[in-house]
Amino acid sequence: MLGMRFSYIVVGVVAFACGAISPDSAGGTIVINQQDEDSKLTLDIADLERDFQLDIDQSGTDNSVDLTIDSDITAFIFQEGTSGSVEIDSSGGRQTAHLSQRGVENAIDLDLVGNELFVAVEQEGVDNQVELDMVGSSSKFSALQVGVGNQILVSQSGTSNFLSFVQVGDDNLLEVRQSGGGLNVNIAQRGNGDRLVIR
């Protein structure tokens, strides 16, 4: 039986469209656009038997996106501004997420459990942070950070996972904690005063 739970609290402008959800449908689509300040978006997507697509676009200051996902899903999230945050708590398989942030002091916090997950993150600006906690196998995570004082913090357990990191700029930090086997990691840091820690 298909089911979807979602709620949102927002100050600003929201455009919302959801495709029809039924046991015979091919899934659904949620499209959300938020602008201005202090916007908050909370989504709980669960028990969907079909692929689902989520498109979120936020711009402004102190905006947040909080997702709990237990479904096959493809998510596209874009934030532009200052002090934005994206938090994703995901379990399951066949999940794809593309996240892009531009601005100052933005944060992405990912807690992913499952196999064959694909996550791509792009951050541009100053003092931004990506934190990833990933459990599972045969998953791919890539991150590109461009700017100054940015951080990528990764805790990964499982087998046959692939991680790719590119940091461009000065005073950036990349820290990877790994348990499990068969991990493939590609790292490129270009700048002055960058730090790399692998445990």
C-alpha cells in the first residue's frame, strides 16, 4: 500500500505540485520553491512502492530542509544564501540525491543507510560544511567544494563503496573515517593551508 507523509512550515513563497499517488501510478513528483528568510521545510516520505522525484529550490537566509526518506527516490536540492542547512535521514536502496549550495556558512548533514546509493554534493562559498555518515555497500558519494574554510567530514562503514572529493581553495579540511573493506577513494585538494585526515 502506498503512503506519503509530508508537512512543511514556511515563511516566504512556496510553489507546490504533487503528482497523483496511487498503487497503480508510476510514482510522484514534489516541486517546492522557497524564497526569503527563515524558511523551514520538513518532508517525511515513506512506504512508496514506486520511484519518487523531489525538487527543492531555496534562496535567502537561515533556510532549512529536513528530509526523512524510506523509499526509492531521486532528489534535487538547491540552496543559495547564508546559513542554510540540509539534513537527510535516508534508509533503503536505489536512492539518488543531488545537492547544491552556494553562499556562506551553509551545512549539509547526511545520514544514509542502504546499498547502491548515489549522492553528489556541490558547495561554493565560504565556511561551508558537508557531514556524511554512510552505512552500506556498493554506494557512491562525490563532493565538490570551491571556496575558503570549507569542511568535508565523512564516516563510512561497509564494503565496495566509492568516495570522490575535490576541494578547491584555501584552509579547507577533509576528514575520512572508514571501517570495512573494498573502499575506493579519490581525493584532490588544490589550495593553501588545506588539511587531509584519513583514519
